Amino acid sequence: MEEEVEQPERPAGGPIFIVGAMGSGTTLMRLVLDSHPNIAIPLETGFMRAVVANKFIPFWRFGGQWYGRLGLSEEEFDARLRDFYGGIFEQFAQQKGKRRWGDKTPYHTWQLPEAARVFPDAVFIAMLRHPGGVLSSLRSRFGFTWEMGVKHWKESTLELVHQAGELGDRFALCRYEDLVLEPESTLRELLAWLGEPWSPRVLEHHVIQEEQGNPTKVEGRTLSTDPIDAARVSKWKDSLDADGRRLLRRRTTSLARFFGYDLVTPTAFEPLLPSTSERQKVMLGGEVQRRQLAFSDVVDWASRPEPPYADQKLKPGKFKVVRKPEQKRQARSESAQNVQQSNRVGPQAVRRRSRRRHQRPVPYRIARAVLRSLPAPARAWARRLRQKRTAAAGSR
């Protein structure tokens, strides 16, 4: 296959991080860019959680100061982390015969500031998809409820917008629908921004991945041998029930509109950039920030989502020792005593008690079975009533 090569706009930079909500096309983007002759992006690693963990000893109030006690500044420690983790990825790329590495992990959305600091030459590609498509994907592939899916899409997407303003032109946003419907024009813009030459191999990832000997079944049950499918842009619409559509309208309308999406028509998209822009598909961080100003009366940008618990530092103040109620401990102690008593009287006595239980009258056993089938509050009420009646009978 003869390749058409264009001169890059600028020298190729450092690592490429692909982020975005789960189900937004991050895996497809990884497969596409990994098919480029210069770029190697493995299955998602989640390694930035390890980077953050290295910088903070969990469950200790001095956890963030440990390397300072060795006389290392944060910049010096970042350089050590960069050499270690970057070296691992560089070796991976070299084994693939490539010179540039990348990573694709959706939840790295919450570690972008750390990634930008540890890897100052890194760039970030944020994938965005219609919220309906994300909801459908999360439900079918990962068992999310509609509520969980909406929350995940909205919080991840809001965080990407905030990070776009902070990272500026190190950040590029790409809509899944643009990648699927107009792959060549979208990828030409993206590769030019990355400083990489154009290669038609990126349009044939389903062939190249097999040639490279990569796994067929990859993240989220995606098949690397599946070509880009334009039908996926609107396929999700039939999978949403009334509850899903209602949540979609109530919770995502304003943010979806910011990204040019129509909640009714999956294939209707507004352009994100003016017609005079040199790019039409890839939106850089500064451009996202300027668009925010135009939508300041539509979306509440002041509220920034809290990172998921798994992506926060393990600080002692976030944890609390919860003891089991005294009643449960007492019941457990009594149960242990009963077992010990049973062991003391021997197996024959235990068998005799078991036979006596089975020899109880049928009405008693039926009443006991009915009692066990009741909800916990009803069982407790019945037991209290029985205790009162027993006490009353004993006082006569």
C-alpha cells in the first residue's frame, strides 16, 4: 500500500493521552491512531492512578510530603516519574517499531492536570459523543442504569470542558460522530495538530490491527477487526426506553446543545467552529473556552464535578471507622456460644435436637415458615407481639 505523506505543521511532540466518557469512542480513536506508522497506543492501562499514588502515601497526613523529606522538589520527583513510566511506554513503542507512545484510559479525564505536569510535552485528545449514544453503550456493555449513565456522561464532559480551558492548545476535542461520518477530513486535521504526517493506514485500522498481531477483542468488548460503522451514529435511538429519553431531555439538553447535538435527531449537528477556521472538526482548548462564553447563560459552568472516589487521593480524613451496632455483635457472640455449647454436648445431642424440631406440630412449622417469608419489619413486629403474649401468660 503506497502512502501519501504530507509534511507536518510542527515537529512531533510527546505522549498522546486519549480521554473521555466511557462509551464515547475512545477505543475507536486508540485503534485508529495506533494504526499510524509512528504511533503506538496499547490497551488501556490506567497508569496515571499509579503516578498519583506514587506522589501520595495513603492513610497518612504527611503522605504528600514524603519525597520532600529526601530533599526532592515536586519538579524533580516528576522528572523521576517521567523517566520511569515514560521509559516503560517508550520501550513498548520501540518494540512495535514506532517512535511515539500514547495511552487511552477514559478515567484519566480526572488526572489530566497531573499528566500535564509529569509529561510537559504531552497532548490530550478528548472524545465526545452524543449523550444518547453514551447512555446506550454504557447500558448494553457495562450494565449501567439510565441514571448512572447520565451522571457519568455529564460529569466527565463538564470536567473535559474545564480542562480544555486550562490546557489550551495542548488539548483537542473531537466528536465521535465527525470521526465516524467523515473520518478522513477529521483525521487529517487531528494528525496535522499532532505534528504527524498523513497516512491512509489510519482509515484501515480493522486491517492494520490484525497485521500488527494485536488482540481481536479489546476494551469494552470492541472488536479491533470491525471497520468504522456510520450506522452507529443513530443506532442508539431505538435502544432508549421512555425513562431513558426522559432523563436525556431533563439532564443533558443544555450541555448537549453546547456541543452541537440535537436530542431528537441523532444525525443533526451544529458546527462547533466558524466557517473561516482552518479546522472544522477538531476544536482546541482555547476555542472550547471561547465557546463557553457564548453559552454562559445556557450552562452553569460555575459548578465543577467532584472526581469519583476512586480517582481521589487516599487521605485519612476521607475515611471513618464504622463499628457494627452492639445488637449485631451481641447476636454474633450468642451464636458463637451456641455453637460451642453444641460442640460440648456432642453430635448425638445435636441430632436429637434436630429431630425434635422436625417432630414439632405441622401448624407450628407452617406458622414459622410464614413468619420467615415476611419482610424484616413485619418479622420484628410479630416477634415483639409473641414476647408480649408470652410475658402476659407468665404473669397470670
